[in-house]
Amino acid sequence: MTSKTKSDWARLTFGQALADSAALYPDRLAVIDGDLRITFRELDRQVDALAHGLLGQGLLRGDSVAIWLTNSAAWVVCWLACTRMGAVVVPINTRYKQDEVAYILQQSNARALILMDCMWDIDYLAMATRIVPEIASAREGHVTCAALPLLHSVVVWKDVQAPGLINLRTLGEQGEARIVGGATLAAANPADPIIIVYTSGTTGHPKGAMHNHIVLRNVANVARAMHVLPGDVVLGHMPFYHVAGAFTELGLSVLLGCTLVPLPHWIADEALDVIERERVNIFGGIPTHFVDCIDAIRRRPRDTSSLKSAWIGGAPVTPDVALAAKAELKLEALQAVYGMTETTASTTFSEFDAPLDILCDNKGKPIGEFEVSVCDPENGRALPQGEVGEVWVRGHLVMMGYYQNPQATAEAITPDGWFKTGDLGVYDAQGYLKITGRLKDMFIVGGSNAYPAEIERMLQSHPQVKQAVVVGMPDRRLGEVAMAFVQRHEGATVEAAELSAFCRERMADYKVPRKFSFVDEFPRTSTGKIQRFVLSQEAQAMVSPAATAL
């Protein structure tokens, strides 16, 4: 893996990576999905069969196939089958509702939809039937939809009897028959897109970030940073509809010949049971996942000594969480990661053996042969060490662009290939990049820049504060001031006056929050990230007209 040249990576596809792992480790378990255990040899065979089955449905190279499934062996087989035949997977968030799904099916020009019938008491098939009412009168596997004229097939993951549907088992059997009849698959083109991942879309409709097979090059970078080895067992709990799950879990397993253990949902006790039972080595997630695991393992101890390394990202990492996670989960390494949907989830990592203060300061270094610069957002000028600016990234890990959205692509990627992340960061003397917040989250207090992440870290150093989110709120005299939403530790009683005094002793007055709101939970996205924009709207709503009137 590590000896591959740039041209080697340019030729490698997901389908070939799977074939290579199947040749090297045919009898090794590729996927453990509950009681279902699939070897690499069997996975390779199932992927081939489904790819031929999809071709038999009339799908062609370049066609979009929407996948509305939870993490499962079925998800793995479907994506790999699509990559092998040259189709493009469009993952759909399992928490999306009818209108959200209809938009993505339309915007992505989906030719097929593969979905669950029911999960978590949610009737996905009923929603699909409302989106595509023609299912009820169509012949098996062939749908003509007035609202979605390009949609041709609706595939359900299990044996559900309904007009217009075909299931994965039947498609696989049809594909096997095609193979027996001598059908072959044309080689996939490594430069072709393999996935369109729709961003959460805090305003307006979500945008679809396109990636091709070259993401495997950055998957290898992640493996090197985390000391992943062939045969390691990877926990697959991050949603596969997101780049973190798709690339750092599923992609990692395929490329290195690791065993993937997908989890259909996040329940900390269930995850710990799986880690103990299957001897999981590689883990990762947002701070919430680690807080949940710490609480759960303290209630009921489990043997997690098999764990080697874990990444943590998506939100600032506080020292208490970092220390407890390493100790309670018996991790050799806990590594801070920074990345985005548009940069294949992983841009910087703290080193495997980095001191804990590097992790707690949310610092990392670029993990591959690409460029990461801190720039003046106004003119793109690279800023010197120690100055805060916008993080720009250029190289193989950057997306191909936003699907059918040239305007958004041009706004995000410069003519010479720099992707403007919208994140603020600063390089220190040791070459570490520290993310200080979002460009749009920064607010100006009486002419001075205030960065929410800095204030949040200060608040979270208070022993009674579990988590804090800081946003700007309008102020008549200063333009904007800080407002803090604070979640206390269980049983804590700290109040606003105490936190205000705590901050005033430790930071400049203009950074100290003028208002505090105590919350039990924060609004979150389906992947667990805090919806800062919702809190910002709440802060705006709390301001009286008199407070901003001139």
C-alpha cells in the first residue's frame, strides 16, 4: 500500500482494491453484520453478481444510484457493486423525510433507488411510494415516474412483495445467471465519480460533493496516520451516507483487507458490546460518541483492550474527555482529525504518539501529498505562521465539484484548484494547524475579532461545564457580543454570574459572553454535529428591538 506511486493511485479503483484484498485474504472476514459473516472471497462474488444484476436493469456507467439504507452488509455490497460497474452512488441520510429525499433524487438524476422497507418504526417504503406513486402499478423493477422521469428502478433490500419493486436477492441471482452466461464487466474508470455526498445545507438546498476513486489515496493516508494494518477490525458506526463512514471505515476496510463491523445505529452500550465481542481495533467519532462511551463503560465495564487507535473530530476536544477516553477505553492513541465532506473527511491528524496537549488543542498536520494553507480570505494571500486566516486546501483529496452546480463550485474552488473551506485556522511554530472556528461564525466586538472556539474552550475548562457553544448576538453599542449556550454536567449548579467571572479572570473583556442560556441538549444534525445556526437564530430572537435601535 505505502509503496504505491502517484500513477498507481491514479489507476486504482474500489473494485480493484476489493479484488486485491479478496486475492490476498480470501478467507478473512470482510464484514460482520450481526450474525451475518462474509469473507472477502464471498464479498467479491456478491459485488460482482449485484453489479451484473444492476446492468441487467438497464443501468449504465455514469448513472446515479441512490442508496437509502442504514449501515449494513447490504450498504457495503451496493456501493462496491456500483463502483465496480461505473455507477455513482448517491447516499441518502436515513433521517431525511419525503421532501428531502425527493429533492435529492431529482437533483442527482437518480436512475435507481435502493432502500429499506422499515427501520426504527419508520416506514421508508411508504415514503418512497408517496414520492413515486407509480410503484403500485409498475411491473417488477421497472418504474416510470412522472415527477422523476429519469428514475427507472426501485430496489428494496429484503424480500418485500409489492408491485414495481425488486429486491437485492433477486438482482443478485439475475446477476449470477448473467455471469454464468458469459457476461463480463467493463473496467471502471478511476477518474469517474463514484459518490455524490450531499452536504447538510444549513441554508437552502444541500449541495452534492462529487468524489472519484482517487479518495483511496487519502484512505491510505488515514491508515498510515492511525497505524492501521491488514486484518485489523474496524467499527463501522459513523453513517455510511457521510464521508467519515464511507471513507475512514468502509474504504479503509476494502483497501487494507480489514474486517468491517457496521452498526445500524449509535447506542453506546451496543457499540461497547461489539468492541468487546469482535475485538475491534479501530474506532472514531465526534466527541459525543466518546462521552457516551465513557458514561456507558463506567456504568458497566467492558473489555476494550483490543482498541489501538481512534480519531476524534467535528467539535473541540476538551481535556477531561480526552483523558477519560484514553483511560477508560484503553486506547493506545486518540487523534484529533480535521476534514470536510469536500476534502474526503480527513485533512489533518495529530500524530499517533502526539502529546495530549496537542489533541486537546485540536491541532494536527496534513497527512498526505497535498497543500494546506492559511490565507487572507479577501485576497488569497498566504499568511505567516501565527496569523489566523481561512484554511485553503489543494490536491487529490479535494472534491471534483458540486454536482450540476457550477456556480457553487466556482465560489468554493479557485481557478488554480484551491478549495476555500470557510474554516479559520492558524499554523504554529511546530507546523501544527489549529482550527479556531468558522469564518462565518467569527463576530466582531467593537472592532475586535472574537472566535467562538476560543471562548468555548475557556468555558469548557470550568469543572461544572460539560459543553458550550458561543454565537454572536447583536448589540447597539459594540455591534455584536458573545452569547453562550451551556450544558452543565449532571448535578452541576453553576450559574451565569459565576461563569462570567470565571471568563473575566482568564480572557479579554470583549470575549466574555454577555448572556448565558443553560440547555439540557443541543440541536444536532443526523451525524451528531451541533447545529450552530439554530442557536444563532435563537440568540437573534432573544434580542429586543431596543437593544439594537440607534
